[in-house]
Amino acid sequence: MIEEYKKMKWFFIWVLLLAGGMVFSNMSGYRVFSSGGQQQWKAGGPGLYHK
């Protein structure tokens, strides 16, 4: 069973690196997947627009 995990070692390393980078960017306030020109969604539902 351990041998199967050794074959996937690089997959787990990449997943951990990507997850760590996402957590770090979230904590530091750096936006990865969003641009500044988009409006933010509000929790009030339809009819309430961001002004």
C-alpha cells in the first residue's frame, strides 16, 4: 500500500504546493482568480445592485 503512495509522490507534492500558495495568497490579500473591474455579489438576492 505504501508503494502505491510512493508512485503518486509528485502529485501530492504539487497538490500541497498549490494549496499552500492559495492559502498564502488568501491570507496576504492577493487575488488570484478575480480582477478589480468586476462587481462583487451581494447576499441580498436579485434587485440589489452594488453601487
